Amino acid sequence: MKKAFDVVVAGAGPAGIAAAVTAAAQHRRVALVDDNQRPGGQIWRSGASLPRPARVWLSRLEASAVEHLSGTRIFDHPAPGVLCAEWNETAMELHYEKLVFATGARELFLPFPGWTLPNVMGAGGLDAMVRGGLPVAGKRVVVAGTGPLLLAVAAHLAARGAKIVAICEQAPFARLAKFAAQMSRYPGKLLQGLAYRLAARHSRLYCGCWPISASGSTALESLTLRQGNRTWSVACDYLACGFHLVPNLELAELLGCRIQDGFVAVDDLQQTSVANVYCAGEPTGIGGVEMALVEGQIAGLAASGSAEAARKLIPQRRRMLGFVDALRRTCALNPELRRPAADTTLVCRCEDVPFGTLREHTSWRDAKLHTRCGMGPCQGRICGAAAEFLFGWGPDAVRPPIFPALVSSLAAESTNPNKSMEDA
Amino acid sequence: MPDPARSITLTVNGTMVRVQPGTTVAAAILIAGGYTRTSVSGEPRAPLCGMGICFECRASIGGKLHQRSCQILCTQGMDVRTP
């Protein structure tokens, strides 16, 4: 199957929705491609009451002429202007004049003994499972890691009837206080944070605290926490643990976009180093929903040839850059977080490669070749960022397919860029 | 609020599970009291990321192997298998 568009937007989170809707309003033929079944990305998941901006943008998407290709995974970029994707076991070739990618971010998971036990999940991970129908009423939950997501998750789970045993934030109290003071420039965010804290007010917030081990026979039963020199155990049913976010850069790397300090380098109009390719949202810097919406609109306008209109939004984006910076400083990881991993602690969950085995290697590439670390189905999406933090290893080059694809999809992919799937 | 009239029935390893529309297969597997896969060294595993990237939630759904159950919604009569 072959489809052609003026603008293809990869990722249907806030940035992608804003880019697609904005480009469609400029009378461009737009496709919005996403792996998930429903639009909204990770942050605007249905299954719970959505905030006003989410309702506004989702209804704009609904009313637009955007072709929403849900459940569609991009796995290759064989030539400029072409993407290969898979939908419902069918290979698809997407042709574009302009590409906006808004591939979002994932949580950073750090290994500690017992982190592979069932019911140890990401903070956003447990939240997503609950929005997907997992009941947590009456369950004892520890929320841990770092970043504003922890309070949002604790508030949501408490509203669903969970008993939040503890909220453990790795950052020290002084840094959180400084962050809160900086948020006076962004009153909306400050109020939101306070509302979340109020919703989970019966739970104690520990600063400079993190889990050092989890135990249970077939699933999580108890957790050992550390704060300074003090360690103690708590009984719990779920751990929601995420150490802030890392951008999804696989597509950016495949496209050949310049990456700077771990994020996609863009100009004022969200243009990447690659011609006709724009990037919006978390891959350019972790900045949250408001930032993503502004960047998405700029990218959507720029990709539609409306640079003039796009420039009017640049001051709005610049105003948010302070938030990105404050967030980065606040969530900076304590080096002590490297200590909980023991020699037998698995780092790569797909191939079950322990920390002790990895320690003998000198680079990510070396570790991959000798241990199969990062070579399972997730392709290092989970252990890659952990290994970067634990060992200081930089990422390796990305190769297609960037997502597991059927052999039939790979076979359908044309090797000659002038030859399309229909001719093949 | 759960509405029994709108609930969906599916089977997880042959056991009937009743869920609300919009429930993911991963949630149904946990509701059924199981886990999703056995790791290469034999550990039980269950969903980690909830967003389709960690592959810990893969299960056999409707006879198709290695489906990411957190990305798939339950449908009436669905047959889900885990190790």
C-alpha cells in the first residue's frame, strides 16, 4: 500500500496533534501516524477525565481533514521523502513533502535488585495501565523516581482509590524548593503541582530517597527504601518508578538529524539539520505539554510554508525554555543511584544480561556484541539509557528496522527508492 | 463507573475474564491474576512501561504470537494466552 501526503506527522501526542491540525488548517494533505490506537500520546490518555487543552486539541483533530493512521508503526526511512510503516500486518509506504516528527519520550528506568518482578512498573507505566483498566482501589503503591510526573501519578492513583504508601523523589529538598520558586514564572504549572500534592496529601513525600531493592516470590511484596543513611522496608502491591524522561530518538537518528546533548537540534522554526524534516515536543528538550503544543504549531506552520505565522509563536516558545532548563537541573540524577545495582541485577530485561557481566565491557557496542545486551525486542530502549547512566556509554548507530517488523513488511520494502511497493 | 451491561468477556489461558470497554489486554491479564511472559532465564515478567516499548507485556492474542498486550484493547470473545 502506498499513500502520499504534503505533510506526514509522526507521533500523535500533543506536539504531533498540534502540528497536524495546524498544517491541515493551511489546506495541506496531512497524515498523523501513531503506534497507539488512540490519539493523545502518553500524556493525554483516555480512560480518565482529560484536561481542557486535551479536549480542545482532540476535538480540533476530530474536526480536521487530517488522516489519522493509528496503530501504525514506522520502521524504516529508505530514501528522503519516504517512510515504511506497518499497519495490521500490512506494509505501507508513506510519501511526504515535509515530515514533522514528534516521537515523544519514554521513562528512564534504573536497575536495582528485584526491579524485574511483576508489579514493578514505570511511574507513567502504572498510570497508563490504570487508564487501561487495571484496578488499583485499595492497593498499596509506592511512587518513586524523579520529576513532576511522580506527583501527577500519585494524585491520579489516589483518586482511583490506591493507598499511596510513599512518594520518593531522588532530588534533595533544597532543589525541589528552588524549582518551586522558579515556577512562580509559570503560575499554571505551580498551581497544577500544588493541586497534585493536595490530591495525594495523605501520602508522605520523601526527598533524596529511592528504592534500593524489591522482593517478592512471584510478584512485588515489599520494597527497601533509602534516604541518606537510613534504610527501611515497606510492604506494597505496586511500585511506580521512573527517573524522569528520555527522548525517543530512534527515528531522528535514522533520518540523520543532528543530535546535540541528547536532544534533536532545531532552529527557531523547528527545522532539523535534515532538509524538509521538522521536530517538535520532547525530542527537542523535555518541556511538557504547553511547550509541545507551541512547538507543534510552529512546526505545522513552517512545514506548510507559513513561516511568517510560525515566527509569531517563537516568543511563546522562548518563554518556556526556562522551564525546560529548570526541569533538567531539578531532575539531574544523584550518582548514588548507580549503587543499588548488584552484580546479579539484570540490566537488559530482554536478554537477561546482569550488571556484573556488563561491567567487564568498555562500550555499549562492545557490550552488545559480547552479551546481546540491548539486542532483544526492545532494541535497547530500556537498558540503553540505563547503561548510559551506569557506565557512561554513548548510544550506538541506529539501523533499520527501528521497530520489530514482519518479514513480509521488510520484503515489501523496495530497495530501489524510485520503485514503490505497488510496482514491487 | 463499571457498567455490567457494557462489559466485555474474554478468556485468558482459558479462564473467563470480564472487563469494561477500553480495557487493554495487559490489564486483563493482570486482572486474571497472571503475568505476561517468562524471560530467557525463566523469570516471570509483567508490563513495565505501559506504552508499547519495553515488550515485557507480549502475549499470544487471538492466535497471534508476541503481541504487545498493553497496546491492544480487549474485544468480546478474545482468546489470550500467556506462558
